[in-house]
Amino acid sequence: MKLNVSMEESKRQLRSIPHQTCLKAIDRHWVAKEDGTIQAQSILWLFCWAKTGQTSDHARQAAARVFDAILPVAFAKLNAVLDHRYARKMRASGRDIEKEFEQLIRPVMDGRA
């Protein structure tokens, strides 16, 4: 999935999420290729922040706004098809999950969900 904005802009927006744990993790978890394609694990990491905010509703709301602003799919639409347990487990996966992730979100990306 490609970013809607530059990598620099995505990081600037991520830094607006009001939670120190999130802010400290951005450089480690927010990974993109040079063409602007964001790694599936990175999307899942942000998805988890938008889902729970680590018990901070303010951080959760901010993460959902950032998600919607920088990615080509709305958080609410992805939330309708993506299991949070899967996201938590796979966001830290060291294996290549790109194709698996693409298949999971295809209904949303194709406008069928």
C-alpha cells in the first residue's frame, strides 16, 4: 500500500499522536520503501494504535485521524475486515506478510467491503 503523502509528512503526522510510547516507536515501526510503499507491519502497528490508543482515547482518536490522512484506506473500513488479534500478532512478525496482508484487505481496496 502506498502512502497518500510523503514519508516525511507521514512521520510529521504520526508525531501528532499524543502518546510517548507511540512517539518513541515511530522510527522503529514506520517503515516504507523508497517508492512510498509502506510495510504491512507498519500499517498493522498504526492500525493497533487507532484501535486502542494503549488505553488512551485521545491517542486512539488521533491515530485514527492520522491513519485516514496518510493511507489510501479509511481506518473504519479496514477495521470492519481486519481482526485486531491478527494485527497485534503480525505487526511484529519478522516474515514477509505483504501478500497475505494484501489478500486480507483486498475487499476494502476493491470497494467490496
